[in-house]
Amino acid sequence: MMKYKKGPAALYSHEQDRIINPNQVFKEKLTFGQKLADSVSQVMGGWYFIAIQSIIICIWIAANLYWLSTQKAFDPYPFILLNLAMSFQAAYSTPIIMMSQNRQGTKDRLTAELDYNINKKTERETRIIMEHLIYQDHMMQELKEEFMQKQKIRETYRLRPKLPKKV
């Protein structure tokens, strides 16, 4: 029997960098302020917050219009105090939301880099698998040819006429 060299898959080493979860990495590194900013951003970026804020504004306006007709309202019609409160909220919430978005952007870049590295690794492994399949096809062809040669030799010995025995 012929001695064959090892195929591409046998030469492949699977020792690679371990795959990391960017969500876990970011979660472990967050400071208290960053966690707070993410929480505030999550609450302020939802429909629940918009609905509650709209209800509070409607109550504020209705209460001031009612008290304006009965007595002195604490924030009459142009609602300057309400505008001040809304401006104050916007002034503080915008940078907090931006901090959270910047952190999310950094996490997205890390995730994209990890995806790229995994794609490179997958491409390399697919190439090795394809090389190994080609190698196996070649080996199967060689084995088939070797089998066919042995089969011909057997057929040749079987078809030879038997010579009579000398007495």
C-alpha cells in the first residue's frame, strides 16, 4: 500500500484567539456615571417617557388656565416657568443621551471589528476545507486507479488458459 502525505485539514491548527462578547466587555468596564447615563437615555428614549411628559405638560397648562380664571396662576399664559423647566431638561438630557450614543458607537465599532475577524477566520477555515476536499478527490482518484490496476491483474490471471498437466 502507498504511503500518503497528510492532507490540508491535518496540518491546520485550530488554536485561535478566543471569541469575546463585546456586550460583556462593555458591561464590565462601565462606571457608575456611564450606567446612569445609559439608564437615563433608555428611559428618555421611549414612548413611555414621551407619554408621561405630555400628560404632565397638559396638566400643567390646564391647572394654570383654571387658576388664572379663579385666582392668580403660578405660571400664567406664556408659561415661562414651563419653558424654563423644559429648557433645563433639554440642557441636561441631551449631553447624557449623547454620551450614551457615543459609547454605543464605540461598542458597535468593536462588534464590527470582531465580526470582521470572525469572517476572516471563517474564510481561512473554508479555504482549508475546500483544499482538503480537493485533496480527498485526488486521493480517491489515485485509490480508484490503484484498484482498477489490481482488478486488471486479477482478471488477467483468471482469463489465462490452464495448461494441461503433464503426466
